[in-house]
Amino acid sequence: MKSLHVCFLLQNFLRQTGFELKKRLTINITNIILKSTINVIFDLEVALMNIIYEIRKTLQYSQMQFADKLNVAFATVNRWENEKAVPNRLAQEKILSICQKENINLVEIIEKKIKEEAQEIEKKNPKKKILFHGSKSGIKGKIRPSSRDRCDFGAGFYMGTEPLQPLTLICDYEKSVFYIVSVSEEDLGKIEVLADIDWAMLIAYHRGRMEEIAGTELYKKYAEMDKGYDIIIGKIANDRMFYVLDSFFQGNVTDIALIKSLSALQLGSQYVAVTQKACDTICIEKEVPLLWMERQILKEASEKNRQKGIEFANQICKDYRREGRYFDEIIDDAKLG
């Protein structure tokens, strides 16, 4: 049995049997068909992202002071910080209110905590790529390249180098789960799409915005560009860039404005596993159901970034309105051959 299949089977087995968090296990698996035995040491981390300690430390409260502020027992705060219990909705509302009054940036705390944990995972897996993934209701069963077709790079399992993007994508959903994953890139076919007009046009192709020029040389170029690869790597259209990209497709900004935006925003990258071969190399390192208060603050962050994206796109439009070509001009030129 291949190690990648073992990883998947163990993750499912441990979820289904309800092992407690962060227990290190040595498991003996006998493959009856192959008549072989595999000894596996596996770390399962299915935990709430414990940011309570980070919040208290930022507020410069002792556990007793924090407990008094929240009208709970000292032992309750201690259990939260040691991941023995989770704050109830009322406690989370109070924590969120205190953070807002004290101007505590919860998004920064969440992002910092995730990156620290990712760094620790990376130390244990130096040969693997550590990435982030968000799911609206959690991953069930085997990881597959099964997102909807009209995504940036088509159907696939989407992961990113920055945690904030998947977090803001899933924060509207009550059962959303955030994941830290590792990917074994060895022996996989990869293509990296540079942050230029090809990136935008490849996304246009996968989102179905080029169907009217099907059969043209331009259409064929992007239809063939990422064929035959296991993983596609390209910049993430985050909350800000998404609006700029959409403005390009709608004919409000030119290709030059779009390229300038890509350069200015310093976007993270997304890794899209588009084949089952690539998906089979992915291991879930940490599974993080989001707390109610985390989802609320991430919703606010997403809306702020969306507004910044609108302002940014409008400014870009003004600065470069006379430079470059609009999307419909590119499409019309393709029709003419």
C-alpha cells in the first residue's frame, strides 16, 4: 500500500473513531491483499485554533483578570487556553466586544497563529510544501479534484500560500473548516503561470468568458496552456484583486491596468491539484473548525478588503484608462484572426 494512501486512510480512521486532539499514535496496518504490514507513526491534529491565549497576552491580562472581565471562573480560561474546552457563544461575544473596544486586531492574531503553526509543521516536513485550504462544510472522504468547473484554473483542489484568502472565503458558513495541508511535489507535473496577461486570460478561459471565440488561435492557446499537468500554480485573486479582475472582464479597466494591479498588490500564490495523482499526495496536517467570533471578524475583514478593492480598481482605471486594451477589444481582435 502506498504511503499516500496510508495517510488518507489513517486520517479518515482517526476522525471516525473520535481520537482526542494531538495524540501521537503508532498504528500497525495489515494489508490482506498484498500480505504486507506497515508500521506508521501519525500525528492527528484536529483542533480549534486556540487564539484565547494570544488575545489575553495582547490585552496584557492575567488569567484571573481575563476571567473577571468575562464573568467566568479562572479554571474556565485555563481550560480554553489548554484546548480542553471551547468558549460558548456568550463568552465569544464578550471576548469580541473587549477586542473591539481595545482595538485588538483579531485578524492579525488569527493569521499570526496559523503561520506559526504552519512553520512548525514545515520543520517536521522539510521536503513538503505547506499550504492552506478552506472548506464550507469540511472535507469528507478522499481528497479529489472536484471543485466547480468555473474556478480560476478549472476543477481542482485549491490551496494557497496565504491563510487569509481561504479564511475569508469560508467565514460565512457555520460549519466551515480551515486546513493546513502538506503536498509532496516530487514526480508531479507543474506549471507556474506568471502574473501577467496570460494569467488573466487563462482565468477568463476557465471561467467561460472566451466561449464566443472558441476555435480561434487565442482560445486554443489558453485551452492547451495547462493541459497535462498535475498542479497549476498562479497568483490568487484575493478580495481586492477579484474586483480588479472582474472589472477587466467587464471592460472597465485595460490589460495594462490589470498588470499594474498584479504588481502592486503582491498577491500570494494558489496551488491547484487538478489530477487525482496530485490529490493523492496531499496530507491534512491540521483541521481547524472556526469559532463564531473568528468568523465574525473575518467577515468584517473580507468586506473591508472588498471595499479597498473597489477603491483600488477605480484609481487604477483613472491612472491607466488611456493605456492598453480592454477585454472586449482582445476578444474582437481574436475573432478577426
